[in-house]
Amino acid sequence: MGEPARELLQRLLARGDGIAVDSGRLTLTPASGHPVPAEWLSEHERPLITEASRLASVEPLEYVGYSVGNYGPSKRGGVSLQFRSLVDGSERYSVFNAETRRNRTTKHGKKGSPLPSGQFRITTRFKFYGFWVSTGLPVPRRLSAFHDYMGKLAGLVFTGEAPDGERLSDARPLSISNTDPTHQQRTHH
């Protein structure tokens, strides 16, 4: 990138451009009314989000991947989302309950046997469902097909509190309604 994100952000704000991060995506509304070229936006999006996050005192996180397993002392089924800080590269994660075993016998396996690697099942009552809806991404037609949609999270920036240093207690898409630090607002989903 030609100029540091801090200078670019200050220049955009000084000329009256509207800048926001909404549900993990950067939105620019140029004062000129001209559309922002997609190539320019994709090149500058992450650095601008990182700088806006610094001004708003929130940590921006990029989605790295997910794994499915049995977690905690009771070895309950779950899906773990891995994130990386855009500021310092440190890793964070969030775990959501999920079904990891078959709930009925089919030609593919017996009831109670593990689902194929990477697959999990949820219902609308699971917290993962609420997390997904908060991203604004389309919900799969079949709730058993989330494993095919997980890559869509890579286009978003997230945030959350990590009281123990790594595990996020409330992973959510990043939203900053105004990058001016004297008027900053944070929204929680």
C-alpha cells in the first residue's frame, strides 16, 4: 500500500468521506458521490479496518479456519472457530456447541457414530446459529450444511473479548459506526 493506513484514513475523513465498518465489512461513502473502485477497496480494506479499530480501541480479528471436536470436561460436541489478530498476529478462538454425532441410522452410518470429518449439525436454538445470522451471510437451506459455508467467514472482520487471552467470550462481526475517536460508537450483536 502506498501510504500508511493512518494517513489514508485521516485524508479520507478530512475530505468528508463516510467510513464505517458494518458487520465485519468496510463501507466507504465518498463525499464526491463517485463509486469506490473494487480493486482499491480490496487493497485498502484490511489496513483501514485495522486503523479504524485502533482508534475505536477494539481488536480486529480475521477468520482463519474451524475445527470440529469434543471439548471441555464433558467432551461435548462443538465447533471451534480460529481467528488471528490483524494488529499483532496473535491467535484467538471461540467454541460453540454443536452436534458431532449422527442422530439416526442411515446407509452412511449408525445412530451415535461420528459425523464425517469437519461436519457438524445445529438447530436455530444453538448459539452458533445466532453468531452466523449476526454476520449477515446467507443461512444454508439445510442447517446440516454449514460446513460447506464456513469459508464465507474469511471475507469478514470480527472482534470479541478474550478474558483469558485466547478464548473469545463473545465473537462477533466488527461494527464501528464512526472512526472519529471523539464520536466513536461500538455496537454489540
